[in-house]
Amino acid sequence: MKIISRRYILLFFSLLLAVSALAFGKEDHVADMRRIFPFIPFDPANKKIEDFYYLVNSYIDYTNFPSISGGQVGTPLCIKNDPKLGNMKFANHRVWFHWGFNKNPRTFQPLVNMVEYNIKYGIIPEADREYFWYVLNKEIRKRNRLLMDKWAKISGYNGLVGLMASQRAQSNAFVTLLYSIHILGDHQTSETSVIIDKRSLYGDIYNAIDNLAGKFISNQQKAKSLKNKLRLVQSNPKAFLDKMEKEFTPFLYSLEGVGYNYKKKFSSLGYKLKSC
């Protein structure tokens, strides 16, 4: 009996280690952001940047967003604490906010399926379907604005208010890239059926690169070159991130024109930048 019990215990811990090996945690996601973005990791001058990495991670994974200290994964509080929606059941935390920063969650089939499951089994009435999407979209707008506003301030502006269209697009682009870096980490785990597909995710990344380049022809050519290099490895999320680590900072530093010299801008704001 003792031998059998020990075997079960060993099997349990073996399975636990296997699952842990497949997981991609908060520090793993933030480490990817650090290695790809142009700011020197852990430098005190870059504390706002470091905090922002954790904020993006919190947006995607944790119910206590905008806390950056980590927390529980699961149903967001806007749903969990709603009198009409609080009893809804969801199988996996990745059905939440893993659909792409600029995407409509109503086209994200894993979440749509869970909503329809709750209606089918009477957990919420069919009449509350539209109310669910209203509550969720209101939360998304609030979260997206918070992230973009904070990045705009990191970039030396007074938040989103008063930004030109190009400046707003830049803020969206930087946030989209950080968000997508997190999701590419998740694509290296076994639970990929409940997150945005790689093709759509890469489309978001390429659009962000174009928005960082702007309308200057020389910048657009550099963006095209970077995207071509990334497309060669996009079948492998890890290889894609590795290529981003090597190529993104030099690309960013090479951009020119009023409003697009990011190296000069971030240096003038006191951030410590990597050399390349």
C-alpha cells in the first residue's frame, strides 16, 4: 500500500512539473518585453517602463487590473461582480483579453462559445446576451484607454488628450507590440486553442510596425525590411521573438523625421537606452 501511494505521489509531482514546464508566467512575459524593447532592463531611470510591462501583463491575465503586483487569473471583476452576470461559468482564463489588443471580442470564438454555453444551460437568460457584450466592451474601452494614456505620458505627452492622429497611432502601436509579445509567449504553451491565432496576431504586429514608421517613405522601406525578416520565422513564436530581440531596437533607432526619431525622444526624456 505504501509503495502504491508513493508511486501516485511521484506521478502527481511528475505531472505537476510537466504542467509547470508548459506554463508561461508573469516574469517570463515581462522578460520577453525587456529583451525586445529598447530600454535597459532594471535601470532606475526606466522604472515607468518596467511598471508598464507589468501593467500590460496584468491587463491580459489578472482580475485585479490595474494592479501590477500580480493576482488571480479568471473572470474579470466587471463580469464577476455584476448582479446579472456573476454566476456565469468560463473554462479557461485565456478566453479573457487574449484576442488581440485592437480586436472585437465578439469575433473571438472561444469567448463566444462560452457565452452561448451559459445561455444554453440557463445560467443567464438569452435576453442578457447583449447586456454581457455591453458590459465587457465598456471594460475594454476603459482598459485600452488607460494603457494608451499611460504610454502617451511615458512618451512625453499629457496623455491621450490633444494628441494628433499619428501620435495616437504610435501609442497604440507600442501597446499593441507589448500585448502581442505576451500572447506570443502563450503560443509557446499547450493552451493555444483559446487565444488569438498566430496569423491574426502577426497581422497586428505588422500593422504596429507600420504605424511606428509613419508615412515617410524611407521609414516605410525599413518597416518592410523588418516585416520580411520576421515573416521568415513566423511559424515559430519563439524564433519570432528572438528575431524581434535582434531587429526591433535597431529598426526603431533607424527611423527618421519629425515625431519619428524615437531614440532621440526617449533619450531626451531621461530613459536609459540599449546600444546596438
